[in-house]
Amino acid sequence: MELARYRNRKRRNLALSRMTNARKVALACLLTLSHSSASIASVVDSAFNRWKVAGRERRLINGLVYGVIRWQQQLDWVLDQFINPGFELDARHRNILRLGAFQLLHLDGIPAHAAIFETVQLATSHLPRGKGRKTAGFINAVLRSVQREGATLTYPQLETHPAEHIAFSLSYPTWLVQRWLETRGVSWTLAFCRASNQIAPLTLRVNTLLTKREDVCQSLAANGIVATASEIAPDGIAFGHRATTAFDSTGEETLKDILNRRDIYVQDESAMLVPYLLSPADATFIVDLCASPGGKTTHLARLMGNAGKIVAVDISAEKIALLQKNCRRVGARNVETQVMDATKADLGFMRQADAVLIDAPCSGFGTLRRHPDIRWNKTLKQLRALSEIQYSLLRNAAQHIKPGGVLVYSTCSIEPIENEAVVQRFLRDFPMWTVENAQQFLPEVPPSIITPQGFFQTFPHEHGVDGAFAARLRKKV
């Protein structure tokens, strides 16, 4: 009995040590994000390289950092109910309190007493011995209040203050919620915000030049990883909810091994559908004007059977280097690359192209499940600036496409200012172009994915995939 108690205590201490280390790394990431414009993914990856944390700690750090950023506005609103008005918190203590509140409100697997104790330790661990008693008392008192009352607080009423209710309870910028309420309505905004707070599943596109989708699923299943065929993407597979547990096993298939395989490419199912709009099986020359990191480029290569030619363009040598790396990994051999700014460069080389893809830079609001930091890093002014860039890409490309040629415009946004409005402006200025209904080229997708105007549009709350938009345009002969 004594030996068993000792072993159990040792395991608990080890678990606490791991959580403590994970919290320290998570706090470092949050502090970096509080004064940097870097993406959450790049900050977390940099932390993993610096601290060399193991698989389970990585999952906890990921969960803490992404969770705090996702729920940041809600956490601040809850915390502010228990902090005297006018009391100023520096970035360090604000993020420590966010970490503690997130664990108390959103993580069922960590006992409240452990979350509070470790968060208080985090607040004082950098101070000299004996110092920080006042800080510890403050952090402890606030988090104890969150534990007792945080889940029962009353948010502003949805019926009378819908923007504030959704912004605080679901953690979105008020200006963005107000925008969605005005353009989409309360029901749509609530459903979209709830769905976009869910953690997106890992989805992969199978490179069928090298293997079959069924064979990939079987090879994963042999290592205890459940993967099923996508219901909307012909080449897609989605991982089961228990797949991440299998990545901790000592089998041959680890997550890193899988992601480096030549026969798969990590990609959302919505993005897997866009290349079909270019009719690549019938094309001998395709141009991709905003190609990096290469998800759609490599898919086009697969759909063309590695025959013909794809010219892939992007604005910097760094982006092109990443594209080339991904092309080599998956064996896309018919891709040529060029560095240029497609908004103003001479695109005369496209005159013989059968089809051109503009996967335009955008707000990314359709990918909030995967990139929760985007909601805090964009403004209405930036949306308007992006729509001008998007229009410039269309305008410049249109002048160099042959009669009868196809132009596909796509984004990973759900904002009309970046989608329909850009296309409608383009059609007004270039009346020799027409819209072709996307349903003709995606006959197997649910009808709700095709808009009345014939555009392709997905939403996470309606289709279970990232939000994305695409329009297929043809130049009159």
C-alpha cells in the first residue's frame, strides 16, 4: 500500500510539473502575441523549437495558447467583474489571469484547485524568494471569484443588446459582430460565431497520383488512427476525434511522420473543391497567381496528371521557396515558378493559358476555427484595403487572358466586401466577362454551397468546413 501511494504521488507530481512547464511556455507565447503582429502559429512553433517540449506538453500548450486567444474578450469581461474599476493590469498579469480563467471556464480535465494553484505560482515564480505575496493574493482572490461565480454571470441580453451579448459571451470584436448582425442577422451571426469557436478537425487531401484514398485510411487505421473519407471533397479525409491520442503511441505513424508523407497534403475540405472550378483535367496550361504555400497548385498538378504546365506566381522569394518545397514533397513536376507582384506586373505570359486562378490575399475570416487570432488583428479599414488589392489582381489578370479563357477568383473569407462585391465591381468594369455557375463543375456538392448567383460559398456552421468563396468567370469569345 505504501509503495502504491508513493507511485501515485510521484505520477501526480510529474503531471503537475509538466503542466507547470506548459503554462510557462504558454505564458511566454501570450506575452509575445500581446506586443507582436506575428501569427499565433508562428509564435507557438518558435516556442516549441526553443523549449523542445514533448508531444503531450505540446498539446497542452497549444490548447492553452489557442484557447486564451480564442476566448480573450470573454475572459477579460469575466475577469473585469472581479477587478476594481480603474485598476490597471500590465500585460503579464492580464495574461496570467486569462490563463487561469480559461482553465476554470473551459477546461474540464484540470481540477479547479490545481488550475488556481499553478496560476498563482506562475505569477510569482520569477520574483525573489519571499516577494510577490501581494501579487499572489490578488491573483488567487480573482480566480477564486471566477471559480465561484464566473460560469453564472449574466451577459448583456441578446434581445436588447445583441452585439454586446455575442461579443462578450462568444468572444469576438464588437465592431465585427455588429457588422455581421447588420448584413446577416442574429441567427446567422450566433450560429457562425459558435461554429467558428470550435476546434477544426485535421483534414488531409490524398495525392491520388501516388496512392488511393482508401489505402491511406487503411494505413492510418493499422496504426490506430481513425480517418474517414470526406463527404464533400473527392480526395479528402478527416481524422476521427480520438486520432490525437494515437499520435502519443510508440507506433511508426506519429503526427510528424504523417504530415511529411508524400501522398497527403494538409488542407481544409473547402479549399480542396476550388481547383475543380478550373476544369484542370481539360487544361494544358494553368496559371496560379497567388500560389504559396501550394495547396491548390499541387492539387491542380494532381488533377492535370502532372501533364501540361502550371506557372505558379507569388510576391516574394520566400513564398516561392515554400511553394517549391511543397511541390517537391508531393511530386508536382509540371509546376514552374515566378516571383512577381501580380497586381501590377506584366502578365503577358498568360495569353495562352486555358485557366487562371487568383486565390487572393484576404481577411481569412472563414478560417477562425484554425486561426482564432485573426479576429483581433483585422479592422474595417484593412478589409477595404484588401478588397482593393483583390480587385487589382482581377483587373490586371483580365487584360492578359485570351477570349474564351477562364478566371477563377477565390478567398477564404465570408465577407461580401471581399467576395461578391469584388466580383460585381469587376463585372461592371469588364462587361466582356460572365459568371459560370459553379454547380456545373462541382455536381456532387450540397446545393446549399452554391449561391443563387452561381458562386461557391461555404460556412462552418452550415457545411462543417472552413468558410470559403469562389467565382468562375469566362471571357467572351
